[in-house]
Amino acid sequence: MSLLPAGKRLAFAARGERLCLGVWRAGRWIVCPYGAVLDGTTARDQCARCAQLDRSRSVAADTMADDPRPYGVYLAYFGPGLLKVGITAAERGPARLVEQGAVAYAWLGRGPLMAARRAEALLGSALAVPDRFTKAAKRAARGALPPVAERAAELAQLHHTARELAGWPETLEPVEFACADHSELFGLDRIPGEVAELGGMTAAAEVVGEVLTGVGADVYLRLAGEEDGVGERGGAGDGERAGAGGSDGGGGVVAVMDARLLSGWVLGAAAGRVTTVPVRAVGRGAGEREREGARGQEGLF
């Protein structure tokens, strides 16, 4: 996020093909030996074979049970009814919460990896607390967040209920409740109620706009429009225009871009002054359905 401060102008284009990033080992990327070309519409930045190799030594895939580092168990808040449980290496601090775009969070416990895993599973089985939410649900929730005090109260309720559960791992040290909120860090007040969505990149596709803010991997942009002396147009062949979608009245369409879709592309300066990536209006249906499903669990919290 520090590389994309609010007000920064972006004007870039995708060059060549989107290639697999390879495998992350010893703190660096090892080039994909297959030179695999990736689909520009998916957030996955590895080919299937490199991803499989990565998962052969991964905490997320439960193939790294011998990791000696201490782990923290956290509760993350993304919106009303959207609370999840997760774990992260204690040495990373809140970095994982920032990456996920958590609006607020609280630590629940700290200890060995397998104890943290058991606590995570306990909340899932006893309280039906999920370990993930879709991108659509997170984005929809950001447009209608309650005050900070209400977010903290919802987290506190779940924290208290979780600590009262039978079967808490003995080697996991409980952490007293303390809510951390990312409103200011993410600049959530700069996100309008109606936001369009940028599609995936294709060769020679361009993005031109001004950064409003960033939340996790999502970057909110005000796209260049007629008031800048240029028109807006959609991606080739999709029949959609960049003008379809929300605007906050400040001139120009506001759209959200998943920065993970840029991984694997070589980016160069844009040749034009308009966004040629497809821009589509976002219906709240999928996100709202997931939120309603999560709210149905609140009695358990």
C-alpha cells in the first residue's frame, strides 16, 4: 500500500504474456521451469505444477507440521456477521490481517503450530466460524460498515465465547481481548457506496486512473473519464464500457482492481489515456448471500 498512496496517478499496460512466477523458496522466487502461460482473469500466479510443489511444504496445506515457530490465532472482522478465524506465524505480526483486508481483528491465542490449528478447527466445529470469505463478500461489506465500537463489540463477543469452549488446547496461551481497527490504515472513508469492478488483464490492455485507497490486494481507482478530456471504453470484444458502474460524484468511475491479477505480467507505460480493461457494474447478490449466511451464526457467537 505504501507504493500506491492516495492520489497517485497510474497509467500502465500489460506487455507480452502473463507467465507463472515459479516457486517461493528461501525468501525468493525460483523461475518456473516450464515457462507456463497463465490466464489473465484469475488471481492465481502459479501454474498447477509450481503450485503443487509449493504446497508440498506449506503451513496452509498442512504439509509443514514440524514448523517450530510460534503461531498466533486471530479473529478477523470484515463486516457485520463476517468474522473468521485464522492462524499466522507470530513473527509476522498483523501482516496477514492487512493482506486479507481485515477491517478489524483481535488475537485469541499464541502457541505451537499444531495447537493453533486445533484451536482454529475447534471454532469451526463448535461455533461454525469459517476460515475464509469470498472476495465478493468482503467488498460488499466495505460499503456499509457500522461504527468502530460496534465492530469491536462483535469481535469481543466471539472472543469471549471462543475462550469459554471446552477442548481449548493446553499448549495455546490465551490472549486478552484487544481490538485493532484498520479504518485509517485502509482509508475506508474514501470508498464510495457504489463501486465497479475491473476485469482481468490481457496483452496490451491498459489501466489509467487515480488511486483512492488500497485494502489488502484491492486497489480502488477513479478511472480517467470525460472530465479529463478523454473518453472511457471497455475491453475488446466484451461490449462493456468503462462507464458502466458506480461513481461517487467526484468525476470519473470508481472501480476496484485485484492487484493479484497483475502478477506475472510485464507492465509498461500506457500508450493511451483511457482504461481498456473490461469494467463491469457489481451486483451485491453473491456477497450479500454470504453475509446473510454468516449472520445466521450470530446466535452461536
